[in-house]
Amino acid sequence: MISLTHIEAALAAVDAEVKALLYNQSISLTEKDEKMLPLLREGKVLKQTYEDLCYLRDNPPNTPSGCKVGSYRED
């Protein structure tokens, strides 16, 4: 799946941005928190999407009723 490759690249980019913020000594901790929170949320969504797509790749739906991947999620 090509989408998995794109999600992996996006996860790597988010991780790089978070690391850059962590190592940046010129900004305050409050400013770091404000900038990192949306990045960490984005990373969480990307990770869950990646896991869902991997599950669908490995376990394609075989019923005509559609996909039920959400019922197998661990929140």
C-alpha cells in the first residue's frame, strides 16, 4: 500500500519536529508545550491510522457488510 509509505514519512517528519523542539534551547518550556501538543496529537492520529491500515492489509474484510476494524481497536 502506497498510503502506508506516506504515513511512515509523515510520522518521521512529526518525530523530527518534536525532537527539534525538544533540543531547541532558545524557546521557553511553555512555548515548547504549546507547539508540541498539536504535533503529538497528530502523531497519535497518524500512528492509529497506520495500525488500522496494516490491520486491513493483513486481514481484508471478507463480508459484504463492510469493515469493522474499529471494533478491534484498543484505545
